[in-house]
Amino acid sequence: MPQPPQPQPLQPGDFYYTPEGYLVFTEQYHRRRGSCCGSGCRHCPWRKKVTRDK
């Protein structure tokens, strides 16, 4: 039975903390992760851009 992929350690530039103390993953991290998790992450490179019509 194949082993599931092991998580990679975080690298410099993978995340930052907001002034409120939340950890936010950057686009760099998401691209290395390789796919969208579906959680609506702020820097997801696969998220569809929402445009507003006036």
C-alpha cells in the first residue's frame, strides 16, 4: 500500500501573521502545495476572481 505524501516543512515567505494574530498562507505556499483546498484562502492562486458590475 503506497504511503500518503508527507507534508513539507514551511519555508520563509510561506505565511505571515495579521495584526489580529491570524496565520495567513501566501501564494508561494499554495503554489507549492499544488491544489486548492476549497477553504477560500486569501492568497489562493486558483480562486476565481469576482468582478462587480455597476
